[in-house]
Amino acid sequence: MSISKSIFDVLEQSSWIRKMFEEGIQLKNQFGEKNVFDLSLGNPLLEPPEKFKKKLIKLSKSNKIGTHRYMPNQGFKSTREKVAESLAKESEIPITDEEIIISTGAAGGLNAILKSILNPQDEIIVFAPYFVEYLFYIRNHNGSPVIVKTNERFIPDLDDLNKKITNKTKGIIINSPNNPSGVLYPQNMLKKIGEILKNKEKEFKSEIYLISDEPYRKIIYDNKKYPFIFPHHERSIIVTSHSKDLGLAGERIGYIALSPKDKDKKILFDAIVFSLRTLGHVNATAIMQKAIEEIQDESVDINIYKKKRDYIYTQLINIGYDCVKPDGAFYLFPKSPIKDDAKFVKKLQEYKVLTVPGIGFGSKGYFRISYSVDDWVLEGSVEGFKKAFNTIE
Ligand SMILES: Cc1ncc(COP(=O)(O)O)c(C=O)c1O
């Protein structure tokens, strides 16, 4: 075989996702783009702030020698300082540029972190439902993913967490606000997770990282305050990006922040910078680093996403769907009215509504809706949601 067996197997296993996408394209070709309501993609709808575009124009005209050259792999000092300043203000935790590494989005950051901490067969815990790429990222670096349950409101099941931590556990990844559920983990949940980690570290004489993947941190509604992880565990790492909060998903720009209290943060910093370099990312693009410096305190207009959440959530509840109201991000994760979520997603497709089955996120019996779409798409989908629901005996 010309390609790696493991990649071949993954492609085979995920062929249903490809099939779904292909069927979606076919539907659009057959019925026209405007008659198919695609809620399957997590692409940010909102455009970056004007300030970003102006800065980009200015940067592109700069004659400063060296603007486009290599730089320290951790990123420009000026960018790291601005990121640290804004994060310190937001979290009320004294974070400095010494704890910041600029990364190629959260995806690049997560891979650099995992490469830096994992020995072969080490375990990383993720909570279902999860962003499916986590499993691939963990396996990229010879780790084993271990799945922990959440309750009916998608909050981590701490008994299950307690049971699943072993002497091989090297880290746990949390993602709040969550893709796909939209749920925000409350402060006391983080506190309890921190306590469990501390006890288990003592029991196994091990060191366990708490990794918080937070690309939706600034997309939270109803004046909820974001609880940061740093006060709850010494060995904790934030990884995030501006893909969603500044609408820059295609630009691959984000950052990693290490806990100021981690006694090993210096070696961890060096390891992550080395990993970023040798994974071939080298550094995040120079122009993007400069472009985001002045807009660290900004985000896209969250109210637009909130209105969409309120609209589609209310419509679904009125139809009779069972759904947890999301606190943030731009997804809903309703219960499938029939047990077989893939079958229900197929039924929705018959009514020209495209969604993603819960099995794609490790949670059977649910499906994901992305409301990061134009209003006509959301409004147009309601009829299909009604019809599909009414076919259920
Ligand atoms: C939970 C989660 N983590 C990480 C990512 C990767 O984002 P990026 O690499 O664009 O920052 C995504 C993208 O959808 C996501 O939903």
C-alpha cells in the first residue's frame, strides 16, 4: 500500500463523514444553493474587525527591513507582550510574555503541546462529546485517548474521571465553551477537576497537565463570566486562537499560555517552542502576529451569534426537540428524536437540512447544528426540522 496503514484505516473509518459532505454538495447541485440549509460547518460567519483590516493594509505597505524574515520561534516579543497584557487583564491573573507562545491556531498549539508532553502510550483524557480532531492529535504523538462521560447537561462526570485516571494519564483536555454542546464549565467544576488531579498526582506520584482548549472563550452569552483554569491546577495550559473571536480561522493564528505557577514552565516553554519548530510550523506568520497585536481586547459582535442561538433554540424547543441551551460557541447539540442519530441526520437531509451526527463527536443519540450561518439558512431550516420531527412515530 502506498500510504501508511494507520492513515488508510482512519480514512476508511471516517468515510461516512466524506460521504455526508459529498451528499450535501450533490443536494446543493440538484436543488440550488439557496434551497439547501447547511448547518454542518463550524466556519465563523462574522468578519474580522475593521481595525484588523486597516492594520493589515498598513503592514503590507511597510518598508521596514526584516518584516518578513524568520523570528524567534515563540513569536515576536511585542506580540507576546500584547497578548499577555490582554490575557492578564481579562483573567485577573498576572501573566507575562514569558508564559506566551504564539501558535498556528489552536490546532497547531495543541499538537505542539501534546508532542512536548507525551511519552509513547501515555494517556490523554477527553470528555465526550468532544472535538473529534483531539483523537487524531493525541495519536499523532503516540498517545492514547481515554474518553470520560459527561452528564445529561454535558458537564463532566467526575466519578468517571476519577475512575479513568491511571498512572499513565499525562493530561486532560477540556473545551469550554464546548464544541459541539455550547456548554460553559462552571468555576466549581474546574475547582473539582483540579482537586481530583491533585489527589491522583499524589496517588500515582505523577504529573498531569490540565489543558484548556478555549477558541470560543470570548463567545459567551447572558453576561456569564469565563472561569479561567490557572487558579485550579498548577500544571495547566491554555491554548486558543483568533479563528472564532476575531473571525480569522483561515489565517492560523492563536497562542498558548502557560500557568505562571507551574514550576516547570521554563522547560515546558522550551519544549513547546521546539515542537512548534520541528512539527514544521516554525512560527505563526509574521504579518498575522503584528496584525493582532492591537486588537487583543476586541472580538466580533457576539450579539449576532446570540440572536441566532435564541432563534434556533426557541424554534427547536417549540417543535419538541430536547436540547440543552448553549452558553456559548455557535453550536447546538440536540437529542436525536430517534436512537440512531445517523439515521435522523439522513432524514433531515431528505428535507434539505444538513447537520452532523453525534457519533462524530463520540456521543451517539445526538446531532450537532452550527448556527454560524446567515439568517436565511437558519430560517429556511425550521420547516425541515419540523417535518423530520413529525415523521417520528
Ligand atoms: C474545540 C475546538 N478546538 C480547536 C479547534 C481548532 O481551531 P483553530 O486551529 O482554527 O484555532 C476548533 C475548530 O473548530 C474547535 O472547535
